[in-house]
Amino acid sequence: MAEINMPKLSDTMEEGTIVEWKKKSGDEVKTGEVLAEVESDKATFDLEAEADGVLQILVDQGVPAKIGAPIARIGEAGAEAPAPKAKPKEPETPTTVAAEPAPAQKPAPPREAPKEKAAPARQQTQDGQQDGREIKASPLARRLAEEMGVDLASLKGSGPEGRIVKEDVIAAGGSRPKSGRRRPMPTTERAAGPDVEVVEPTRMQATIARRMAESKSTVPEFQVTVEARVDLAVSLRQQLKDSVPGAEKVTMTDFLVRACALALRKFPEVNSSWVDGKFQRKRAVNIGLAVAPSQGMGLLVPVVHDADIKDLIQISIESRQVIERARSGRPGEGDLTGATFSISNLGMFGVDEFTAIINPPEAAILAVGVEDGRIVPGKVMRMTLSVDHRVFYGATAAQFMAEVKRLIENPVTLLVSGS
């Protein structure tokens, strides 16, 4: 019998929640089939079967499970499935209009009462049914539809068995007006409701808030800023796109990953951590890329592993792959773990310069104000390094940034191994 445990998908993940089981206890499953949709502090991802057999669910959807805890088993046909761990009951709060139960002394007629109670089900469009017809949609599509004011009942799903996926909702949201409650209010009126809206953070947002507060309160940091001219980098990038197969999508961020990886190899103090009162110098150079999720608020940091031994095109391909997997909610093993240094680029939002918060246990993060789509010869790129002062000091930070600047301003060095 194969046991399925809650996987650890990121360095900060402590528990996960089953958003939806795609299979039921007693269902036969095949290796590679999607069993459930799981939410972590970083993303929502698909959990796949690792063996053939009959599924036995141990943890019900909506119930958090610690990393490594068993959530299901795959056994032989005929095995008795244990009752899943149920979500604690919460007080029932009616969300739709329902018929009043008939008084005890006046029981409702056996045929008419069910008809009266079934009528309000036609009002349910987001909760799974419309006029008695089940609406198949992923949890992500449901949440997105609610945010965008899209009626799921009006969509035709493009997923398996007509299932509505997030792409269907996004396509509909961009081509039709949003629902009434999302329609802009007249400028002369204020929307009805309380003066302050209290919004519960997602698991990702709560984790980010906790870790960033810990970073600012426990890490003695300082910043170093340099400017680099990108004339030659812009020119080289265009030459690569025009003449080298596979280099069509190389970005300035890829140049930065390569430059930082080589500089980290030269200054191993920067590729270190402060843990339990000791220095930990990392052998691997793994660059984290801070990016926004495809929908909603939050922060993802997919990782390009061993960036110092990969060429510019390899870095470009791998960075796109890990970012796309993370944003789609299907990160691979290691995609969100193991970073030893991070880069955050807000240039695409028109930011020229900013300071990023260190993500412990990393000792530094590079904040960059440069936009890939608008870089032109003569443009100056500003880079600010935030440093954990416990791990290394001002002179090392200055030398590291001087090396990154040298590599970016002489980008041909990024094409040569051992630069």
C-alpha cells in the first residue's frame, strides 16, 4: 500500500490544505492522475498519484495537514477505506434564500414541499449548480469568477469533461461587463456597506507578512546602490535574439541572473547565511526570482538552481519554465526551495529604484529598476543590494556590486564560462 503524504513545496511551507479532491475513496487511480488540488503558503498545485490502485482518503478537503502527514493511501482493490479526517463543523449561515420549514402541526404535502424547497437552487450560480445542472469548475476558476463578477453558468469549459478553468474565466471577464455588485458606482455616490472592510489574508499573504516582519525585526541590514550603463547589454541581447537559436526570449533579468551567479562564485561570503550564531557558506549558487502570481495578491520566488554553471540561454529557458509552473499553480519539486540569493525587478512597473527586504536565511537580495521592454541604449540601470550585516560587511558588498556592474557593462563576459 502506497501512502500519500502532504508534500513540502517551499522553504516556508509548514502545512497544506486540500482545496478539492478530484477522486473519491474507493476510486481506482493510475500513476500520474491528478488526485487533489492542494493549497500551500506559496501556490495552489495538483497532487498526482504515484502508484496504481484504489484511493483511500484520510484527510477531508478544507482540513489543514502538516508537512509529511499522511493524507491518503493507494491500496489494492477491496481494501476498506477509513473515514477521512473531517473539517470541524462551523455554525451554519444561510447564503441563499431557502423555504421556511413547515410547522410540526402542519406537515407539508409530500409532493409539493420538495418542489418549493428546490426552487431557490436556481439562484446558485457560483456554488456549483444552475437550474439543477452541475457546474464543473476548478476552485481557482470559482474564486476568480467571484472576483471578476463572471457568471460560471454562462461559460463553456475548455478543461477535461467540460470543466471550467481559470483561462475560461479570464477570457470571459475581458469580453463582458462585470456583475452588478462589481459595477463602478456613480461618482456622486458612495457604495453601500461598512466604512472599513476586513479581509482575511490568504495563506500566502499571511506567511509573507509574518516572514517579512521577522526579517525587518531580526536582520540588521544596510543597502548599497550602484548604477550601470546597459548600452552594450542591449546591443548584445538583440544580436542573440537575431542570430542564436533559443535566445529569442533572453531578457535583461537573465543577464542579471548570470552576472550575479558569477559574482557570487567570486564572493562566497555573499552566498552565505547566518544560522544559530554561525556562518553557512553554500556550495550551490541558486538564484531566486521574486515575481507576482498570475492572479490575486502575493509573492512567488521560483528558483534557478546552479545558475553559476549554466550559460545565458540555459538560464533564460529555465527561469521561464520555473516562473510559468509557479504561476500556474503547478510548481515542480525544488522550484520554490533552496534559493541562496534573490533578485527582485520592478522595472516593468515603471520603478527606477527601490529597496527590497531580505528573505531569510538568505543574506542579500538585489532590487533592480529596469524594464525589459523599454531598455534603450544610454539607459542607466540602478541596482540596490540589501545586506544582512551579520553575514558580510560594507567592503564586501561594495566589491560584489562592482563585479556585477562590471559584468553587466561588459556583457560578452557573461557568454564565457569562468568569467
